[in-house]
Amino acid sequence: MIYKSGIDLEKTKKSAVSEGKFTAVLIVLLVIFAVILPFLFEKEKWLLFISAFFGLGIIWCGSQLLFHATTLFVSKFEGNQRNLVQIFIALISPTVLSLYFLSQANRIGADTILGYWSSYWTLFPVGLACFVAWAATPQLDKQFPFRGYLIATAICFVIAFLGHHGFVSYDSLYDESSVWGLDKSLARSRQNSGMYLGRFVVEVAAIYVVLTVGLLKGRNLG
């Protein structure tokens, strides 16, 4: 059976070019504000703020550029070759991203991967992620299903990245609401233990299994 892709490759190409231009502009601006201007304005906090803003823009636009460019690259292949390339990309992406957490961990063992899931409560995020992944499976494109895997990997990485750096929610001192903050001591502990390496690996693996089962079952995929 031949499946028609819902991906407009011409539109994808235009998006890649557009994101590439935005990324290039942001890189130039980042160099100006993070490298050149500090020589003229020493220790100015507004330079740091603007540089961080451009840095986040580069990450966003750069990831979009890579996403569209990868789709165009995969489109060059046909049949089993396309499937193999997509499998390789889907597997290498979380592997490369996991190196970020691995590089900051002092000790890696079985408890690093499984220790975070030592209670039923900590298994809740995995179950929720799998439920969302199963519900989203029909949205996978039959010709380019790897795109769904990459999106899931990116979401898991952002969540793990925030926890890895000590972002926590706590009660506000002024009202009954909750606010987000950065706990540096907690961040160091999490980084040294590699706890969020375990979270990232387990969540990605679970979601990949769910997406693959849905893909094989052909749940009305696009």
C-alpha cells in the first residue's frame, strides 16, 4: 500500500530557508552583544539579558532549521532506505542529547537510570507521557514518522533540562500561588547524581515504544 504524505516538502523547504536566515541574523546579533559590546560596556546586566534572549532565539530557530532540513534529507530516500535513515535519526537524537546530562554526572550506574522511578508517584510522569504519546500517534505522518519521535525527544529534553538545573515550584511568600525558582544546591546534587539522565532515557524509551506500537498498528496515521 502506498501512503500519501501530509508533509508539503516545498513549504518545508521555504521554512528551512526562513529559519536559516533568522538563525544567521540572531548569531550575528549575539556576537555583537555578547562579544563586542562588553568591551565598551563592562558588567552591564542588560547586555547579559539581551544576549540570553538572542541565545534562546538561536536555539529555537536552529532547532526548527534542523527539523526541516532533516525532513528534506530523509525525503531524498525511498522505500527501506528511507525507513532505515529515519530509524537511525530517531535513535541517534536522544543518544546525543543524553551526553549533555552524562557529561556532568560524577557517577553513573543502574541506580542512575532506574533510581528516579523507585516509587509509584515518580512513575506518574512516564504514564502521563505515554498516554499523551498514544493519543498523538494518529498525527504521525506515515512517510515521515520520525518527526513525531524528534518532537517527543525535544519535549523530554527541555523538561529534563529544567529539572537538571534545579528549576522547582514552591509556594509564594505573598499569596497562595506557586512560583518557579532556581535551587542551585539542588541543581548541583541532581547534576552530580545524573538523576535526570535516568529520567530522560526512561521517558524517551517509553514514549518510543508507545509511538512504535501505534505506528505498527496503523492507528489512522496521516
